[in-house]
Amino acid sequence: MFKVRNDEPKYAFLNDPETKARNRYGQNIELTDPASELRDKSLNINGDTAIGENPNRYKQHGFYFNADNCIGCHACESACSEKNDVPIHLAYRSVGFVEGGTYPDYQRLNISMACNHCDDPVCLTGCPTRAYTKFAEYGAVLQDPDICFGCGYCTWVCPYNAPQLDPVKGEVSKCNMCVDRLEVNLKPACVAACLGNALDFGVIENIPENRIQAKTDIPGFPVTDITHPNIRFQQTRSTHREMTRTDSMPLKYHRDDKEGKFKPVVDEKQGRQKHWNLRKLLTSHESAHVIFTLCTQATVGAFLLLLAGPLSGLDALVVLQKPELLLPLLIALVVISTVGLFKLNMHLGKPHRFYRGFNNLRLSPVSREIAGVSLFYTGLLGYTIFILFDDNLFMQFIASSFAFIGILSGLTGLFFMYKLYRIPARPFWNHWQTGTAFSGSMLSLGALIIAVISVCTLPAAAVEVQALLQTLMIITALGLGLEGFGHIFHARDMQASSNEGAASYYRQISQYGKSYILRNILLGFSLLLATLMAINGFKLGAGLLLMLSMLVSCAFGRSLFFVLVIPTTMPGAFFWKNDGFVEHARATGLADAPQHGVAYERHHAFKINELIQTLKENSLKDMIDHVKWIFGK
């Protein structure tokens, strides 16, 4: 338990003599029934079985931030980092700011932000490993880094950038509400350290002494309807109608006089000049997701056409069952799918803990995607093995069973792959175009794989092969058309929006403008070429050109999908959580000096060495114990 100093100041102690029954979202502030078994249980902090004496222990607590008082001293950051031993390249609590006006009427508004311990924590429902728990004690949302395997999905879905992914350790950690201090009636360390008396803490909806407001919005703070965060604001000083971010994010905030709230709009900081930015585009941190999504969609599409195509009336696809074509095609699908799964797994912070991805099938779309894709891979591999025994009826039955599992689980996996990107905190992704892009890639790339293997194994001049290739070109054109259709409406909707999606679109036509144009040209060219061959017949030279055009278009398109997205995150300062500073530090060598607080993502080599070492020691035993735990639950 946390030790209270003899000279602890009075302002550091909790003081909530009276509380309300419900919060402004209509949810109970009392988190348990007075007769619940959840009461009077120890949090076992540092192995201490004692129970705190706070009379409001089972009520939802939250932070209170008075923007009028914050002087931007960063004492709250320092106190948090010191107490929790936070690495210098991370910050559980950070102070950013927005500014408005010009000299002499310049105005700066500081915002201190950490985890808001929300009523509906999307980090908890999204985490595939169940590393998050919302406790009845204080309503704290706590995360266990030891359970986390470093996928980082919680950092995607959180609107406030609270979970921090450590690229060195390969795990996520975050603000823990200082529950050890709460147990002895002390406020969190950041609150106790605040010099300007801007931060406060207590039972939610209680307005601290000498305060007059408890608002849920402030310029730069994302909308509250995603998670219902437990933080309240005071801002009595009037601000300019337009407040800008000082970080590199192309956003500013404009006051809507009808609602009296500030809303994000595009801030064209980089101008309208178009650039390539190929290095950032093609070697981003999310390149593993680019490879995984494309490989998985392609193999699911090809497997679906291989097995379900003839049953759907596409007689030209019957030729795919020829042994001289079937086996090479299946081997190619296994290889491509293996590459995708390997890249995804090695992208994890702790790849040797991959099996923990199945922990949260009840809530997490990531867990469901992992389960679906893994079952698809099992079905594909099983069918590939057992279809070789074509003279044995029992083996054929087993092969058919694996085929059914592969088709059903593959489509399920792709559905949840789509669902996991429908994230309200990332408006650029939260659009139906994500579904058309994934479905279009499934059809076009699946047909492309079959066409390539067919040309390599069968005589292209044969009538049945020409019919097959012409049918595949029709399917390819449908997939490309579906993808292009979605892109058109997505660009229109993003351009017309007034949120982070519009900022992503601005980045698309400026910072990555030339790459975006090339993707569009190649997509249109591929659609035209596939349509011509669907009408006039397949030509080898045109087919080779189509393959190259499609591969480059897919690589650029999917990479743009990942690098362009702008989350509904808090404003950064000059250093912390400022992508522009991180890029500058890496370009100039500042990132090599750890005192600057920016760490290179060098975790990949570390992960490989750790994976080898762990497999040598106890990873197999750990995996077996984990499976037993799952079934025990």
C-alpha cells in the first residue's frame, strides 16, 4: 500500500462528502450494489491484501481540469512519470495546447490529459488479450502490460491517445489512476503536483471547491459520445473563434455558435503542393498490416473462387479442379497466406505470445479476425494435404470438410477484418468504403492469383483455358470496379466532412498527392485493361501488364489507407506526441539521444532474439498452460 507522508498537504487528500446518484450520461455513479460480493475485496497492490478505507471506494471517480489555471509547467507529467517509472519516450499524462489570435491579442490554452477511465472503454472491448479491466473500485480502467502482446489496437480505438505502446518493450501501458494512492485517500500524483491548482480529482460530477463549471468539452478535446469519458472541464475565459494546434497535425478548431462548441476543421499547414513521400508511404510502421490484409484477402478470394465458383454456375472455373493446376494453386495460396500471417505475427510487440489473441472472442473484433483467419489457414492447409488422396473416399470427405471450414471461416475473418477498422476515433477508416476496398481486393487479387498460376501450368491457347482466363478477367474487373466505386464516394465524403477525415483527405492530396494520383491512374488503367480482356479475350502481354499495374496499385492504395488516417487525438506540444518533431528528430539524429524523449522503433531485432530465446526456454509450456486456462474459463 502507498505510504502517506507525515507532512502530506491537505489538498492532496480526497474530499467528497456528498455525491450524485447518476452522471450526465444517465449511468450510475455507484458501481456496485451495496450487497455485492465485489465489495470489500483487496486490489492486492504490491501484494498488500489490505482494503482502502475510502467511503467512496465503489463510486466512479474522474479528473477535473481547470483550463483557466493551467500554466503549462508540465509538473503533472513529471510527477506521473516519476511515480510510475515511465520511460522517457512515453508519457501517460501529457500537456498540449492550442493557440489563437496574434500579438498583442495572442491566447494559449493548455490541456493536461491522461486516461479518462471512461464509462464505455473501447480499449477494453477492443483488446484481443483481455489486458484491460474496468474495476468497481473507483471505476478505474486498468491495463496489465504482462498480458498485452503489443498489437496496439487499443491505441487505435482510444480517442484520447491514452494507451502508450512502448516500441522497445513491445507492450502497452497507461495511466492507472494511482489507485494505490486512492486506497489511502490521496489524490493521484499528477493532481498533487499541479502548481496552478488546475488539476483536481474526485467522484465524478462533483465540482471542486471554488469552481463553477463542469463541462465535457474544450477546444481540442474529441467528442464524448464514443466512450463517455470521466473528465470535466472549467474554462470561463473567452477564447478566439478559431484555435489552432501547434503540432504538425493539419487541424484547427472553429467555434460553432449554434452549439457553442469547437469543432475540428482542416488547417492547410503544408499548402497544396503535391509530393510523393514514397519512403514514408512504403516503409511505414503499418507495412506489416498492408502485407497481411492484401495476402489474406487475395488467398480467401482465390480459395472461394476455386471451390465455390463452379457451384455458382461459373462453368469455366471447373478446369481449376485439374490436378496439374489444382496442386500448384493450393501451394501458392498456402505460401502467400503464410507470408501474410508471418508478417502480422512479427509485427506484434511480443510475437511469441500470439496465442493470446484468442482471449477476447466475446468482445474484440481483433480476436474474431484472428480466429477467422487462423481457421481459414487451417482449412486451406488441411484441404491441400487431404485432396492429394483423390482415390480414397474418406480422405475426400475430410478434404471437403476442411474446404467448408476454410470458406466459412475465411469470409468470417474478412468480415471482422472490416469491422475492426470501423473505428469512430479514426473517421478516415470509419466509412463503408473500407468494406468495398477489402471486398474488391478479395475478388480482383484472388482472380489474379488463379490467372497467374493457370498461365504458368496450362497451355494458354487451349479453349477451356481461354474461357477460364476470360471469366477471371470479368471477376477482376468487377473487383476493381467495386474498389474504384468506393474510392470515389469516400473521397467525396471525406472532402465534405468537417472532422479528422477531412484532414486525412487534405494530407492525401498534398503530402501524398502524387502517390495518390498514381494509385488512381493505375487503378483505372487496370480496370480498363481487365475489361478489354474480358470482352476480347486474354492476351499474355496485356495480362503481364495488368499484373504489374494491379500490384503497384494495391501496394500504394493499401499503404495510403494506413498512413493517411488521423485519429481524434489530443493536441500535442512542441515535443511530446508531435509527429513533426519525431520526424525531425530522426532526420537530424536527435532521436539517438534518449534524453530528447524520442525512441527509434528498433524493436524488431529485439523481438526476433527474444522469440528465439523464449522458445528455447518455456514458451511451449506457457502456451500449454494458457490453453488450459482458456478452457478452464
